[in-house]
Amino acid sequence: MAKTLARSPLAPDAFPDMPVVKGVRFATAAAGVRYAGREDVMLAHLAPGSVVAGVFTRSATRAAPVLDCEAKIGRDSADGAAILVNSGNANAFTGRAGDESVAAVTEAAAAALGLPASRVFTSSTGVIGERLPHGRITARIDELAAALSEDGIAAAARAIMTTDTFPKGAASTVHVNGGDVTIAGIAKGSGMVAPDLGTMLVYVFTDAEMTRADLQALVAAAANRTFNCITVDSDTSTSDTLLMGATGASGITVGPEDTAFATALEDVFRDLAQQVVRDGEGATKFVTVEVTGAASDTDARTHALSIANSPLVKTAIAGEDPNWGRIVMAIGKSGAAADRDRLSIRFGDVPVAEHGWVAETYREEIGAAQMQRPEITIGVDLGLGEGQATIWTCDLTHGYISINADYRS
């Protein structure tokens, strides 16, 4: 039985009211992959004519499902498609057995849905290094296929959770080319989250009609500005996957020139990405790190990640200690260009340090008041150029240690 974790204090009040995306149906089942007494497998079926795009972890120890998805993702097909996800076991570092498990579940789903196996994409999340008991999943495939419903996205969001404390969903309806198209997505992620996409498991769907190449370009661009801008613990997962399907069921064609759609898609991605940070294991603070004035955008990102990933910075935030010296440390160690005497730091709109020294107006009690907020912004200006970057992260508490020390027990 999976441990029940206290709901994150940063969680939204409730799972959003998600619109139906025409052309996609969902089903869930309790297969007992690792957890007893809860649904742990999700199936999504996309109608014929759908196109699928994706981005994946760059980990050198990618899991078998990731490698399989990478091999399939660039193919065009008039067939429908399916996404099959299990929680509780990552099917990672499982050698040839992992490949055999992927083949078994994809072939079973393909047979049940009348699809070629090349149109079935799988993901697994959970413990690394244990063989996936795929027979428990294949035994539920017919049940899943029979239960498919266009209203099942909320249950799907719950079925893919591991140490998540709440299911994650986001949606948008956008008017484009004379009609409305819908975008809806779900995600899981809480720990082992760091930029190098995917950083988690994410599944997004739209009823827009578009080419696979256009969808892939939009997904990659939006992911770089959202999912690749979050970090919980600096650890990139072996299983990170973002898949997006466009069913075309609205009959409205969308292309790269349709900026309203691209903006709405990025908004959905950002919402899901920030929900992952809000559910960071043991998190009590949502932190935005904004870096400006860097020599380049690349340098700005390097500095922002150094701050966001620093255990000393993150524990100071957890303790509500306005220890801005730790931010100075993180900038200095990042390896990107910095000049001590041009550096400025702020907490929210409060100047903390200016031009290499504490701001004349700064008082410790003002900084402490900023640290007591559930949402904190750390601003840094390097004074060197026009480079800028934003990274979202959370604090580091005893809760993170407790969750991960007990994860396999």
C-alpha cells in the first residue's frame, strides 16, 4: 500500500474542471504494480488522424520506455495512437528485461485497440532498478480498453502519481482561425526534478488539427521556457517524458504562425510545471529566481540554477532566514561571469544588496518578513549585460529527507 503523504501547503484548492478534448479518451485500472488498493495504470486513446510529439530526458541512463518512445516519436501515421502509463516502477536500469516489458505492454495495448505497436507510447515511473511486473499490466489491458471515456482525465492524473500529494491538471480554450480549440494536460512530479526535459511525466492533448512537425516545434519551444525552468532537487530523472497529441477533431487547423495557440499552450505548460514545484517533496515555499543583467541568457540561466539548486540557499528559505550571503556564494560558484562590485540582490521588491554591498535601506527584519511568505521572489542583477532567465524552485526541508529515506519501504 502506498504511503499517504500530507497534501502540500502550496497545492491548489482542487483539481481544475477540465474540458473534454474531442478525439481522446482515458481509462485507469488498479494493476498492483507496486501499490495495493489504488489505480496505478492509465491508458489514453487518440482517434485516427492524431499526431503525437514529445520531448524526453537527456539522462545517459534513460529508461526502456523512454528509449522506445524516442524511436517512435518522429513517425507520421494515419492510425490513432495510445499512451499507456504505470506508476510504482520506473522500468529503468532493467536491461533486456526492460525492453521485453515494453514490448509486452505495447503489443497488448495495440491488440486491444487495433493499433500497430509503433503507435503505442509507454511511460513508467517509480522505483529504479526493479523489473517491471508487466503481466499485472497486460492482465488489465482489455479492462482498460473497455472503460475508455472522454471524461476520464482526472482519474488519469491520479493514476500516474507516485510521491505526488495532489493530481495536476491544467487547460485552456483559445479562439483561433474562426473557432475554439481546447488544450488540456496532466502531469506528475514531486522529486527527482531538474531541468533537462522532461523533469517529470506530462501528457497534453488538443483537438487542433496540425502537422506533427509543427506540433513538435511548438512543444519543444514551450517546454524550454517552462518545464526546463523548474528544479526541486537538481536530480534529472531516468524516465522524464512529455507527450502531446493533437487529434484534429475540432476541424480547426493551427500552424506556427498562430501565436494565440502557442501562447495558450505555453500557459498550460507553465501551469503544470509550477504545480510540480508546488508539490516538491517536503516543500513549504514556492520560489521564483529572476536573474537579469547577465553577460548572456546562458549565463543568466547558469546563475539562476546555481541559486535555485543550492542546498544552503534552499535551507535558508525553509528556515525563513534572509541569508543573502548564500545567494552571493551561489553566484560566485556558478562558473558564469560575475563582478562582485556590480552585483545587486532583492527579495521581492525589497533591495537587499546594491553594487557589491548591502543596500543602505535594507534591514534584517524587512528581509525576514519577505522570507515568511509562502511565495518568494529572489531577484539578482549582474550589471554586465542584457542576459536574463527565470527559474522556479522550492525550499529544502526535513520533509524531503523523510520522504526519500522511506521511499522504497
